[in-house]
Amino acid sequence: MRVGSATLDHFLSATAFAEAGEFDTARELVREMRDILLVLRHSEPQGGVLVAACSMMERLDAGVEILLAAPPEGESPTLTRFLEEVTRQGRSARVLHRPGLSWKAVLAHAGAVSGIVCILVESLEKWGLQSHPERRRPPPWSRRLPCPLVVASPLGGEV
């Protein structure tokens, strides 16, 4: 994991609060540094991927950063409600619009941002990726992943 000065400042601040007995504040500072990278091809995601994202955020005590391969205009009501719910729960959430986003750019982003704990995608097929035919070992493209990959719909169908 790459540690930038902002991340180091977060760690040092969290440590100082923990040493002073302010454990809740320290926990909040650390939580802000953990995000799931939710990668969406369209602004209207399948509901199952958002359910998976909520579940993962709760289990990992993390926020969400969404890489959206669609232009900023026309953001869906489903995604808006999801972001409102995440914020209401006190978790961090942000959307980065990247029209024409490639899988290579997703990997570069995940590797460059500290605090990304996993990448969550709707399906491999939407990215032109395939699992290993025998499903016994990881496919060659997965060796370049900077963090774990979670696929909401392994077979590419509805979630």
C-alpha cells in the first residue's frame, strides 16, 4: 500500500486520539481511510451490486469510492438513493465520473489510491474479462490486481 502524506497524517492523528483515550474519534479517522472501490459501467447499476457494496462496507467498516464509466449528467435515482443511505450511515462516499473508463485505468486507480481495500464489479463480462476456464486457478489478468477483486455476479447475469 502506498502511503502518502495525507494518509500518514491520518494515521498519526488517529494514534494521538487513541493515546488520549478518544477511541471513537480515532476509529472514525481510520475508517475514513478505508474504501471499497465500486466500479460501474453505467449510471443505473444492477441492484445486487449495491446490496453487495452495502454488505461489504458494513463488514469491512469502510466507505465507498465509485468509479463510474458514464458521464456526470443523468445520474440515476438508484445511485443517488444509495449515496444518500451511505452518507446517512456516517460512511464516506464519492463518485468519480470517468467516461470511457478502461480496466487498465481501474487497476491504475486502485493501485494509486491508498485505503482501497477491494474492487467490486457487477460482472467480469462487462469488462471483457473472463475467469479461468477450469475455475481452479486465477486467470492471468488477475495477477496484476493491487487488491482483492469481488464480482457481484460471477456469471455476468442479473444479480
